[in-house]
Amino acid sequence: MTRSRISCPVLARRVVGAEEAAAAIRPGDSVGISGFTGAGYPKAVPAALARRVGEARRRGEEFRVQLWSGASTAPEVDGVLAEAHAVSKRLPFQSDPVLRRLINEGEIEYVDAHLSHSAQQMWFGFYGPLDVAVVEVAAVLPNGLLVPGSSVGNNKTWLEQADRVILEVNQWQPRDFEGFHDVYYGTRLPPHRAPIQLTSAMQRIGDPYLRVDPEKVVAVVETDAPDRNSALKPLDDDSRAMGEAIVDFLRHEVAADRLPADLLPLQSGVGNVANAVMASLLDAEFRGLTAYTEVIQDGLLDLLDAGILSGVSATSFGLSPDGVARFNDHVASYKGRILLRSQEISNHPEVVRRLGVIAINGMIEADIYGNVNSTHLMASSIMNGIGGSGDFARNAYLNFFVSPSTAKGGAISSVVPFVSHVDHTEHDVQVLVTEQGLADLRGLSPLARTSRIIDRCAHPDYRDQLHDYLARSIAERPHARHTPHLLDEALSWHQRYLSTGRMLP
């Protein structure tokens, strides 16, 4: 492999293999890794670390590390380290099935944090010292500056805070990534904080490079491997229905003079449903749009290619294999139309509120009062995590939570009397959307929300049960009609599924 990507003489002398680099990670270390939604994660060192851990376990030695990231990574990181039983604590987000199982079994502690909080809480000292950073980049310049790759995430903080740094320089990442990034180095700690001077989605306020103290770099590893690049599911009728409902609602808001004709900056969560919503905008009349979001999925790339979006600010890519091929084939044409920032800026509440972001995020379930669960199955088992949905929903100008109305082939209603876990309270939820319809909850009291949610969002198979629950709650709580509940019965909706596999009686 050529070393043309490492032109700094000092760091070029520190090129080693992955096994030697992984030897710099010690039992009990806290390790900050690059990576956000399957993009820009280290490709070689985690597997080498997993092999070291396996050797130590065979000798009867304990070897586990705390693993901190930007968001989810890939099987080559979370998967191999979980399978090696190498992780003692994980934060702030994950999506790996093996890791998820070990978290739910209690082997791994999981700190499910808002993504805008993780970097600042590291700076505050809430997590303790960071021993090692393992960060993937696209190139190392002669002066030691780093060209970031397909995600930025928490890399700036990890590079600044870590005692030791391992760099992976990935030839697969386009060398043309130079100039795509805007890394803000003006963050201060309380009581010396200053306003973040970002007033439009595509405004630059930082540097195109990451910085690292070369004295801290203990190893540089060369790789040539792709990101996770998960394929998206084809659009189905339910996804189209949800996307069309949101587009129609946006038209209504423009007509009511509550939104400008070119809307406000868009944010969409990660996944097939959110991607489908973006696809619905392809056939809409809106033009000159911008996005201020976390992840660039295929739907946003489609809108850029169609000229509907003028620019996208994010912290990471999350493309399908076809999307990656399209981007890599035309990477130069996207320069100036795509900015990748640190997640402490892409998700910053101050900026989200100032820009007036329109936030669209997924959920697992919602209840009849508008509380949303986006993280847990049946109250106890974590799925992935809250991610950035809280950063955006609470501070957005307008927010949507979307989900099919049922799961498991209709066995579970996504609209329930009381969610089994609350991530977004009724105070933060404005609009609920399923394939059945859309419920605008703005300005409604809790009791006024119930019929709107049941009639417009719940599946017909569950509407009578939900109305019956509500009527009996009101009848049995004559002096508690603000948010009436029958708690034992509300919980039984979840218990029935656990015991029978069906929620219907």
C-alpha cells in the first residue's frame, strides 16, 4: 500500500501494523473511537484488539475496556469487541445485535446519552480520563493536520482529550474529502461560554481539518476498507403513506403562513422510514431547501442530485452501497453543498433552535397522550438508544415522530395507553405520524390529544380497545381527568404481548 496519504514526516515514521498499534491499548483503558452510523470507524485496530483480548482470556486474564464513540459503528468494531467480551462500558449509542444482547444481559454497562451531550460531558470530566483515541482519517498532511473522512462525530474531542492516539489512514475514503468539513474549535467551558455564531445551515465557522498533537500519536495504521454501507429497504406502501402525510402537512403550514415556501432546515433520523420521508419530497413542489441534520442517507443525496436541496450540513454519511458509489463517482460535485461538522455542533440545541429546524425522527411506540418511547422494547430491553432525537425534537421549530402503527405483523400496536418507557414526554412531541394518518398535537391539552391520536394514528384493530380504555379511565377517575390512567391495565398491554405473543385479546 502506498503511503501517499501520510505526508507528515513525523507521523510517517510511526506507521505500524494493526497488532502493534493495538498493543498500545491496555486492560481497563477508556477508548474513544471514531465512527457515526456505520461511517468513518476504525477498520483494523478493533479486530486486533479483540484478538489480544481473546489471548488474555485464554490465559485467564481479565481484559476489558470502556468504549466511547460518536454513535453506532459496525460489526468490525462493536461486533468483534462484544464477541470477544472486551467491553465493560459503552456510550453514547449502539446498534450492534451482539452488543445489544450483552447490554440487556447485564454484562456491559450502557450509558445511553443525548449525542449533543457526550463531548461536552467528556470535557466536564463526567466520564473520567480518556486513555486512547482510535480515529480514522482520509489523509495526514505535511504539517500534521488531518483530513477527516466520512464522519466527524466526536473525533475532535477524542483527539484533544486522549493521552495516546492511534490513527487509521484509510485509502478507501476519497482523498477529495479535503474541504468537506467544518470543525469548530471555539468551544469553551462554563462560565466562559460564548454564543455559537452559526446563523444558516451551510455557514462555515470552523476549520476543514482535525488537529492532533503529534507527540501523542503512538501509531499510524494504513487501511483500505469500506464503511458499513447498509442497504436500505425498498419503499413500501406504509413508508410512502407516512412521507406523503408529512409533505401534505408541510404544504398546509406554508399555506397558513407558519412556514416559508422553502420551509426551514430539515433534519431526519436514521432508518428506512426517515429515508422514505425524504423520498416523498422528490415529487413535491418545494425548492431551495436546506438540511441541518446528523446523517446523510440516500434520500438526502437524491434531493441534492435533483436540485431540490441546495445544501446539507451533517456529521456523517449513512449511505447504501449504491449511494456510496454515486457519491464517490461524483465527489467533487458535492463539495460546497455538503458540510460535515462535529456532532456537538450538528446536534447543538442552541443552533437547532436558532435555525428553526424541522425534525423528523422514528419511534418504537407512542401513547394516547403523546409520550414517545424510542429506545426500549417492553420497558426493559434497550434497542439502540436515544441518539440525537432528543437534541432535535425538544429544540425544533416543528417536530414529527413517525412509525408504522403496528409491529410484528400486527401483533403489537405502536399506539398504547401508556408507553413502557418515556424518552420524549408529551411536552416535547408535536406531531405523530403512522401509515394511518397524522395527529397534530400542538396547543392541545392531554385529554384533547387522545381521540386525535387514536382516530388518526392507531391501527383500526386497536382503536376500540384504546377508546374503551380511555372511557373507563375517565369514568373511574372523576377527579383526575387531566391525564386519566388505569395503570394496571396500561401495563397489561405490554404484559399481554410478553405472555402470549399477541396484544389483541
